[in-house]
Amino acid sequence: MLVNDHFNPRPTDIIVATSPKCGTTWLRALVFSIYNRSSFDFSDHPLSKNNPQELVPFLDGCIQVDGSTSFIDGFPSPRLLSTHLPYSLFPQRMTDDASGCRFVYICRDPKDVLISKWHFANKLRPKDLPPITLDEAFDSFCEGVSHYGPYWDHVLVYWKASLESPKKVLFLKYEDVKKEPGDCVRKVAEFLGVPFSPEEQNDKIVEDIVKLCSFENMSEQDVNKNETRNSKRPISNADFFRKGEVGDWVNHLSPQMAETLDQITEQKLQGTGFSFR
Ligand code: A3P
């Protein structure tokens, strides 16, 4: 396994972890702007010139097939990295409490994840192939056929880790961040060891971060409107911004589909102490 064999973690590494379409782009922006808040002016912020993927690169994608990690090895500490890998695939030298690496995880209602994935998959689909139907996407999702493994398993492995090692894994829900973004920003800052001082609170910096990273602001940045695609880069920056809403599934799933998905979720989460509600 590439990460196990080749990645050299540093105790200061901060890893934004998600299953695809749960808010990776948003969380990257939040973590970047929270952690680096004293280094940049909000009126000329790196997030207005760079897609969050460039600022918080994929750890999984930075390891070359020959095992070379020179790109991330050259990053100054603390490194802000991102991953879709399940927690169980990280080596013990990263998941041990003593290792120092920290993970910030975000999950989302499976019904919204499915709809977001379905739209995204069709955006990336070669034009000469028929679009994936919602029925097809639904069946695959329910069967657990997802990149990086069945969605519920992905969530639960991070959930359990957050209970066992709350200083190592911070577990967030997309819906909570939408509802109370300021609380989430404060929670992340606290977790990362850079809590807001009373002076910062007075300066309304929390609100500035929330606004900077909001869907409304980010999706309006020229860099995030870029739709460039080619054989080397089939995914455009714009593909990561669609609606950014909670509950868009009602516009797509039949009541029967929603009920089936809710039942699967209830079954999978039974006895874990976790709920998407
Ligand atoms: P929708 O397809 O439901 O709109 P990821 O970044 O993990 O690929 O997730 C993409 C989802 O997050 C998309 O959801 C996208 O619109 C939403 N998103 C992107 N930026 C966001 C932001 N700043 N605030 C809230 N949601 C955001």
C-alpha cells in the first residue's frame, strides 16, 4: 500500500479526510484559512487565486507509482494535506496517539452524497457514453460500490476513531457546519491548537472566515469558475461547486428510494451511537 510503504508522516501533519462529495473542498478551505489566518489579508487571500485543492493537496495523489513523495516531502511544516482514504488504511505510525498527526473528518447525509456523486460522475463521463441514470447510481451506492469503499464504513471508521482518540480525529457533519459555521470554525481552531483569542473574536475574524469559505463566495471566484478539462485534467475546478445545499436529495429521489437508503443507513449505524440526524 502506497501510504503505508512510502509516506513519511510528520507529527505536525494535519489531514483533511472525507469520503468524496461530503464537503472536501469546503473543509480544505476552512482548515487552510483557520490555520493560516495570521499570514494573509482577507482582501487578497490565496483562496481567491487558488482552488482549495492546490492549497491542501491530496496526500493519496502525491505519492507517485514508484513510491516517490518528493512533492510533499518539500512542503514546510505544518503540512495541510487531504485524503479520501479510510482511516483503517493509514499505518499505525500515523494513527497512534503518540504520532501527533491530526485528522479533521466531515461526513454528510448519504442521500445528499448519492445525489452529489451522481451529478459529479455524469460531469466526468465521456460525452460519447450515455449518462449514468439515477437508478444505476442508486443501486451501486446502496450496494456499497463507491470509490474508497462503502460510504457507511468510511464514516464509521472515522467516527470510532474520533471517540477513541478525540485529540487525533475531529468528526464533523456537513449539515452542522451549514447550520452553525461559526461554531465549527471555532471547534476546528481549538482542535488544531490555534484557538481564537478574545481580540480575534472582537475583530470578527470567525465571520470573515465563514464568509470567505462560503459556497456563495467560493463559487464566485474566477479560479473556481474555471471549466478547463483535458486528457491530463478531466476534472475542472468548477466541478466541485454545484449547489452546496442540505437536502437537495428531495428534488431527485423518490420517497421509496429515500426510504430504502434510510433503512440501509439505520441498519449500518445500529449500535454505533452515531446518527446522521
Ligand atoms: P453538491 O453537489 O450537493 O452541491 P467535495 O468537495 O467533497 O467534492 O464535495 C462537493 C460538494 O460540496 C458539492 O455538493 C459542492 O457543491 C459542495 N460544496 C463545495 N464548496 C462548498 C462550500 N463552500 N460550502 C458548502 N458546500 C460546498
